[in-house]
Amino acid sequence: MTANIHERGARGLSVPRFVSNDLGGKIGLALLAVILLVAVLGPELAPNDSNAFVGIPGQGPGGSSPLGLDFLGRDVLSRVLSGGRSTLLLGGAATLLIYAVGVPIGLAAGYATSALDPLLMRTVDVFLSIPALLVMLLFVTAFGGGRGILVLAVVVVLFPGVARIVRAATSEVATTGYVDAAAARGETAPAILRREILPNIMSPLVADLGIRFGWSIILIASVNFLGLGLKPPTSDWGLMISENRDIISINPVALVAPAIVLALLIIAVNLLGDAYVRQLDRSGAQR
């Protein structure tokens, strides 16, 4: 499998084939690489301290501030360069936890032949019936808007969707001959799920990954936009959109710049996920 997915680049670096053979994958990787560099190196490259007041609030682009100043007179470019770490860490942590919760539930429900399936799925349906933003607002209102609470709220909102996708894919794979053969050999249910089923449902999981990551970013940014999430003076792309909405007529760049970076991040992850799924489909067709 590894040989089918990776190939050696011109300089001996291992390059994922789903990227090298796919235009969308190349674009997604390039975008993601740039955004990761901005997140990692941005604070060191920022021309000013992200919380320093350097001029008139809402001042437009020009001079030493190519993106202008925000609603408090802070350099927008410096805050954009400094705001990526928070966004990526929160979105990434939430996405990992969503799958850590949703995948086991979906596997157990999809493979179960007892009352476990309806019990798990009805519980999941209860979570699905509650509007996402309402759950987020309830969490941050009750427990505060700290990073951990934001991540936990996103997990509660998005894990049901993952559980249902995994359950549907597991139910389909569970009826195949190789799963029946593994059961006939006396393998335990956890072993069958881990060795036979999980590797064969990776395509829908990877396709869904970009969507969940994007929704994680959007939900966190939405709560920050309402002023109930991360607290100032935190440098965060979602929070910047909220902070600068009142000066959009004076310096729209202060709001548009972080919004564009967020959009590019979500597009990059989805392009990579789609490219990986296309590679899996091509590999399956060749077999």
C-alpha cells in the first residue's frame, strides 16, 4: 500500500503520490504549506508586536502598515502573522477528538448485531437534533470561552456526523466475505474492526476529514465573532473578524485579510482530502 501511495521526488524526498499525480492535491499542499509557514514563523516575522498600538484606529493600508490598522490601532499584518497558531491548534485538536469519539461509536454500532446499534444511534440522533450554534453558545455561556471549552463544544457538535458516516460504511463492509472469513477463524470483534474493517472505510473518512476540519474552524470563528469565545487581546483569525467588523467601512482589509486566510486554509485541507480519495479510487479500480 505504501508503495502505491508514495514515490520518491527528484531530490530523494518522499512525496505522496496522491499529491504529485493530482493538480488539486498540488494546489492544496502548496496552500497548506504556506499557511503552516505563516502560523509557525509568522510571530517572528511580524514587523510589530501584535498587541502594540502603532497608530490611529482603523487607518487604511500604507507606509509601514501594508494592511492598515485594526479597531484599536494595532498593525493588522502583525496580527494576521501571529494569529495562525491559535486557529490551527484549536481546529486541529478539535478534529482529532471528533474522530477519536465518533469513529469508535460508528464502528461499534455498524458491526453490532444486538441492541447496541439502535442504542448508540438514537443517542447520536439526540445530539444531531440540537442546533450546532446553540450547543456552542450553551457551552461557552456555562463554562466560559477558554480554549478547552471551545474544543469540547466543537467535538459535541460534530462527532455525531462522523459516527453516522462510520456506522454506514462499517455496516456495508461487515457483510463482505473477508470479514466473515476473519470471524470464522475465531478473531475477536476488536481485531476484526481494527484489521479488516477500519482500513477499508478510510476513503469516506478521509473525504470527510476536510469537511470536519473546516466546520471546526468555522464554529470556533463564529463563537469568537459573537464575542463569546477567545478573549482579547488574543491574536486569532476568527477573533480578528469579530473585532474589526465595526471598521469595515474605514479599513475593510482588517476584516478581509484574516477571512481570506481562513478560507484558504479550509480550501487547502479539502483539496488534499479529495486528492487522496481519488488516489484510493484509482488504486481500487486498478486492482
